[in-house]
Amino acid sequence: MKNNFKRVAWLLLASVISVTVLANQNPPRHLQTYRQQGISHADAQRGHRLWYSTVNQRSCTSCHGDNPATTGKHVKTGKIIKPMALSANAERYQSAKKIEKWFLRNCQWTFGRNCTTQEKADILTWLSSQ
């Protein structure tokens, strides 16, 4: 009985590690779409700077928090927001339609404008590294 418990525990641990490693190694497929739209290089450093930049007292961190691997909370509605980091929420970046929907809403709300394709690629690259 004790050995079975250890085996199950090791299998669970190995599964969690595998999912985390795979998530960190597989950037969102949607980045390929941005490359097809003319982005030659997505830069995680630029994505990091954009994530923390403030416009009219708003930034991505206003709702998503300083650490994208943790849960955030919308400042107006109080709605809980699942982690943005790929390592903490690998399923977040499976739908291109949802990615674009949320970039449209969040860029408008945060920056007062649409994000460029380059900015979206940079942010996704940075979030993929988290």
C-alpha cells in the first residue's frame, strides 16, 4: 500500500513537471500568425516593458498583478482573472480568437488604443517565458 502511494505521488509529480516544461518550451501557436503578418522578431524584453508601462495610471498589472503567474482581479468589476503566464495557465493561449478578443479589449482599456502586431507578439513572447 505504501509503495503504491509513492508510485502515484511520483507519477503526479512527473506529470506536473512535464506539463510545466512543455508549457515553457511551446510558445503560443498564435505567434506564427504574427510572423506571417510581418513580425520578424518578437522580443520578450519589449513585452516585459510594455506589460509594466503605465498610461493614464493604468497598466497590465492594474488587473493582472505584478506577477503574471498568479491570479489577478479586474479593478472595476472585481472579476478574478486566471494567470497569464504560460507556465501557470497553458490552456489560456489555445484560441486565436480569444487572444485577439482580449488584446482588443485590454489594449483599448489600458493604453487607449489598439496594440500593434509587434506589441502583441512581444507580450505573448514575454508571457510564454514566465
